[in-house]
Amino acid sequence: MFEYELHRLRSADLIREAQNDRLVREIVRGRRAARREAGRQDTESEVHTSRLGRPRSARTA
């Protein structure tokens, strides 16, 4: 009987975790869609450059 209760607790925990994961994915998807929509409405696009200045030299062994 004890094993059955552990199984039910673990099962309920996994179901809650899956629901939370789905909620997080839905929120991320919504934010991404909102950014995309805001980007379309924006007349001036942003420039994202990670390298400002001189280029890096090759790595030595």
C-alpha cells in the first residue's frame, strides 16, 4: 500500500510539473509574439552588434 501512495504522489507531482512547463512555454510564446508584433510596428529597426572595435585574433594552442 505504501508503494501505491508513493506512486500516486509522484504521479501528481509529475502532472503539476508538466502543467507548469506548459504554462511557461505559453508565456514565452506570447512574449515572443508580442516582440515580433512590436517589431513590425516599429519604423526604425534596432541594430544588434556584439563586436564593437577591433576584431579578435585567432586563439593559439
